[in-house]
Amino acid sequence: MKKKVFYSKKCVPPTPSYSQAVIHNGVAYISGQLSLDIEGKIVHGSVEQQTRIILDNVKTLVEELGSTMEDVLSTSFYFADNTVFPEFDKVYRQYFPKNPPARVATISSEIYGGLALEMSAIVAVDEDKIPLDNIIG
């Protein structure tokens, strides 16, 4: 089976070196998400604000993929330091109130743009529900 490259106009446009998501065999792999607005500008703020922006962006991609947040299988987070976890987890639990996905959280020496965190996700998808206009490769 061939991989499919996914693109949504409702989210931050990717640079030429990565895709918003790649789909293969009923699974979508969402690229790292940062606290960015729709134009790709960095949005600084509290850890709580950054987490909410990131998870809203992920939620938009998940829904554009024809899935829901309950279909998220796994998330990976990269934190600038270990003090941000409590604020992050408070928001995270609001997006995954029951049966949360598997999760990895690790400390990175630096997050792009001086932000507090970055997130990627793996999502179960029904490829027949994905609009063909969103598949670009």
C-alpha cells in the first residue's frame, strides 16, 4: 500500500520539508505541532495557552481526517523543561477525558521559537472518510 500525504487549509501550512500528516494502512501520523496561528506565526503565552493552541490544531487535523479525538492512538510531547508538565496535563486531560491515548513525554534541550512544548500524534482513520481534496500525494 502506498502512503498518502494529507493537507488541510484549516491548519498551519507545512514547509516543503514535511507534511501535516501522512496516512498509511488506516493510520495517520500527524507531524509535530507547535503553538502557531493559522498563518504560521508563533503564539507565546502560558504553557496552558500553548497547550490549548497545539491541541486545537491537532483536533482540527484529526477532524479533517474524518476521525475524533477518541481515535487518537498515541501522542508524543517534547517539553523545554520539566516544570511545564502540571500546566500541560491540566489542559491535556480536557481533550482526552476518558480512555486517553498512549503518551510519551520527554524533555528537549530547546523547542523551536522558544516555545514550551511540541506535540505529534498517531490517529486511527477510516480512509474512505477523508475528502480526496485533502490528499495531495
